[in-house]
Amino acid sequence: MGEVPFGEMPHALNPERGFVVSCNHRVVPDDYPHFLGNVWMNGYRARRLEDVLSGEATLSAADHQRLHMDVMCLPGAEFVQWLDHLYPVGLPGADVAAGADVAEGADVALALGLLRQWDGRLDVGSVGGAVYEVVRDRLVRGLLEPRLGHGLTDRVMGAGFHPLVMPASEFYGHDLGTVLRLLDDPESWWVEGAGGERALVDGCLAGAVAFLRTELGPDPADWRWGRLHQVGFPHALGLQPPLDRVFDRGPYPVGGDTDTVCQMAAAPGGSFDAKGWAPTYRQVVDLGDLSRSVWIQPPGQSGRLGSPHYDDLARPWLEGEYLPMLWTREQVEGAAVSRLFLAATD
């Protein structure tokens, strides 16, 4: 096949819009003449960044720090809008299918109400966000598992062949969009196998409510996303209990998911915890003055248990705070609290 000529590689030189966005998504149009692969993310994060960046004439370093913590979930908002064709707003009895169990119908209506009150943001306190995530998981599984079984469905949802060697595959992140396309096809073999569109979605909405009630209690106000979605910092020695209580840190409630700018991805086919991947290192670089750049990386700057710096960056990272990226010798010496001397020996 050869290599793509350098001048024909995707590139942008001083783009008129003033920024470049890359989120592991497809960056070339359909008519691009060279094959660059077919493993791309779904593009939701890139679209959110473009929406924000295009809407502002200028952005400060603080704006970019806030953007790192952005948890607006575009597919979640689109899913709530999609539900309107099955459950038209304002129609009497629209939330309950004909012949449905009364209790199930009440749970369907509750789930719909919580989703329609949701602003689309997956912050730690979001109730609608928690409902969306559980419904999404059940919807994908409810459509695929009758035809594929549980194990193969996990693969289609993006689970890799080994948690260390290959924790995720190229399918990861594309499940919801694929499912909605299938549901929009009235002749779909997949939808037929799941019992029909309305029965499937009814069951997923009611099932999500039952799950949240069991996991988080009877009060919907307690169904917060951060109670389901948490991140921890495990230590290698923590694999052997009870050393985990000594060396590990967390878990901590976090917002976001795989489709938000602040990407806190759950492992494919696993729990709702952020065990897939997350932006552990964040940095905002001021190319006009490098000394004004900032960074953060949890959980700390010391691997020595008992050091005050073993886990002192976890909370600032969770809360979107940053440290100055010391650049000049004057900055480093002015901020230094100790010195480490290394001596060579024969």
C-alpha cells in the first residue's frame, strides 16, 4: 500500500476558525483519497468541543480549565429527544403501553419524567444522568442479547479480549447510535427478537428504575450519578487484601462518561465505575508565556506511603483545580520546600 505522501496527510495551517480539535474521531471527509484506518471514536466529544470553541471569540486559560471538566453528554440529550416519538409529550396515557402492568407503567412514567427534567450534564449529582446511563446499558443489551447472547454482546459493546492486553475494541462507544438506528427500522430482525420497539424500551425504562431503587434506595433524589460512577487509584500491592486499605486511594464519585469532554469511561461490559480510562494528566499550556501554564496529575507526587504528597493531588484533580507548571529557575526555587541530593557510588 505504501505511505501517504507527507503533503497529503490530514493537516491544518492557521485554520480560519482558530483551533484544531482531535478526540480520536474521524478527521477526514468521505472523499479523502487515502485509507487511514477504520477505528474511530463516535465524535461526540469533538462535536461538543467545536460547539463550545466556536461560540466564543476568545477563551482564557481558566476557560480551558473549565472545559477540561465539561460533562455535557450530547448522545444523552439526543436519546431523550428520541424518546418523544414513542412517548409524545402531553398525550394522556402516552407513558404507559396498552396492556402494560400498572407498576411497570408507573416506573416507565417515572423514568421518563426524570429524563425529561435532565439538562444533559453528567455531573456527580445528576439523577437524570444516572437514569440515562442505566437505560442505555439495558437498551443495548436488551436489543442484542436475545440474538447474540451475553458474552458476544459484551464484545459488540467494546469489551476487549483481555483486561490488560486489550481492554477495549474498536466497537466501544458506537453501541447507542447503532441501537437507535436499528430501532428506527420497523422491519428490523433485531427489534423483532427483542419483542418489538415499544416493549423493549418500556422494559428498559422500568428496569432502570427497579435497578436504581435496589442499588441506591427508594427515593429518586438519591439516584445520583456519582453514587454509581466512581474512580479509584489502586496500587499494585493493593491486589492482595488487606493491603488495598493501606495503599489504594478512593473510590471517589466522578461525573462524565466516555462521550463527555471530561472522559470518565466505564470498562466495556463491566460496572458503571470509571475503570476504563480517564484524563489522569491535564495541562493547559500558555504558548505566549510558558510560565503561566498549569497542570495536574493524581493522586500525588510521591510513591512513598506516609508522605504528605502520596495522595494530595487527588482532591484538586477531582475538583478541576491546577498547579502552576514551574518554568523558570526563579519559579522553581521560589516554590521549593525541600531538596533531594543524589550521590553516585562506585
